[in-house]
Amino acid sequence: MTTLVGPRAEVRGLGRRLLDVVAVGRPAFWVVSVVPYYVGILLATRRLVPEPADWPRLAIGAVVMGPLLWLAVLAINDAYDLPGDLLNPRKSKSPLLDGRVTLEQAKRLAVVAGLASIAVSLLVGTVFTLGVVFALVLGWAYSVPPVRLKTRAGFDVAANSLALGTFGPLAGWAAVDPDLSGFPWLMALQGTLAAIGLYLPTTLADLTADRAAGYRTIAVRLGARATYRLGFAFWIAAAGLSVVLAALDTVIPRSMLPLEIVMVPVLVAAYRRFIGPGMTFKGVVILASLFLLPCATFALTYTGVL
């Protein structure tokens, strides 16, 4: 029995290290990019479920968009945000803060995950891979000095919102069809406006810590009230654009117009109810969940199910 203690201890140690790596990659964030990726697939195929022959390639793309890319960009972000995270109670469970992952290990994780993202994305297609390279460059530019877009008010918002609102659907489309000429850019605009509306409040949650660390994020630069109002304005713009697109029968079917007219005031009221200077991420989650209702209806209508 005693001879099994060593191997068992090694297995447990390996399991803990793997869990620490997964924790750096924040599994809760994976859906944030996989959902827009699926939207791009839906736009390209007009099917809720793609053809079975495409499943392996699209599943590989989802692995890149979820675990690999997030690990690559979050590991490097954690490494360079460590001084600020030490001042942020919200980051108290970060593996870097309690020493489960060292600073050098985080940087190595970012490099390995980034290279793996590129290598695996080649199985999906060249255009998809070019998009992944762009996302990695953007992610590193967001975190790493001297560029460090996180501390450049406005660029911090643009980097995150374009990555989710535009790159996510575009990646899904490219995984199906490398010819991007038919991609509906108005939907990317609508998604980016919504992403800005959802991202800006998250900067308020870290405002105190970012200000103490000297990070010139948009919330630090503008202040809580102005940042909230700006996010609210972009949220209204995203909701309003969906009504316009439905009215014009452009991408969003005109049959959805009644629902869009009903949902716009609901989404606007929800933003005022759940988002504010003293908000937590729970409010963003609730708002994003409400936003899924018209998105799901669009998916069913666009594919001809409704």
C-alpha cells in the first residue's frame, strides 16, 4: 500500500496544477466568445445545427475560441495586472495572488496557449487562423507595456468590444466559409454596440482598485457617472439598431419587428435597474441573459424554424 503513496501524491499534484491552469483561463468567460462564434456559424449556414460533416472542424474552432484564446490573453493579463489585482478584493481568488501560479508561469502559460491556439486553428482554416493571430496580438497589446491598451482610455473599450462583438461572429463565419464578402457587417456593428454597453459597466466594478493602481481606464478617466451614461447610450443604440434592421428587413427578419419594439424598452429599463456605479457583475449577467431572448428568437426566425 505504501508504494502507492508517491504515485497518488503525484497524480493529486498534477490534478491541482491543471485546476490552477483552468482557473487562470476563467471557464465562466468561455461562453462569452463561444456564443458570438456560434452566431457567426448560424449567419453563415442559416441552420440552428450545422451539417454533421462540419461538426469536427467547428468544434475545434470552439476549443480555440473558448479555452485556448482565453487562457492566452488572461494569463498575460494577470501577469501584468498583478500590482493592481493585489488592491482588488474581486481578484482575491486569483491563482497568482496566493502563489499557486507564479508570475513566470503565467507568462509561459500565455505563450504556450497562444502557440497552441495558432496551431490548432490551422485545422479550421487559414482565414480563421489569421483572425486568431489578430486576436492574440490585440490581447497582448491590451496587457503588455509599452502599448498596454488597458491603461489608454477608449482603447481599452475598443479592444474588448471589437474582440467580442465583431471578431467572435466573424470567426464563426470564417470557420464555415473563408469568403468573408457575404458577412453581414451590420450585425457585427450591432453586436459591438451591445458589447460596449455591457463592457463599460464592468470597468466600474474595478474603478477603486484601478484608480489606486494608477491604471487610466476609461472609468478612471471619465468617472463613474459619465462611464455609466456612456454605456447606457451605447446600449440604447444597440437596441435601437435592432429595431431599424428589423423594420428594413435587413438581416433581422421584419417578422421580428413587434418583438423588437417590445424588447427595446424592456432592455433599456433593465439596464437602469441592474447597472449602476455600485453594480456587481451579477447585474451584467442578468442584463446579458435578458438580451438572449431576442437573440434566440432571431436564431429561430433567421433559420426558418419560426
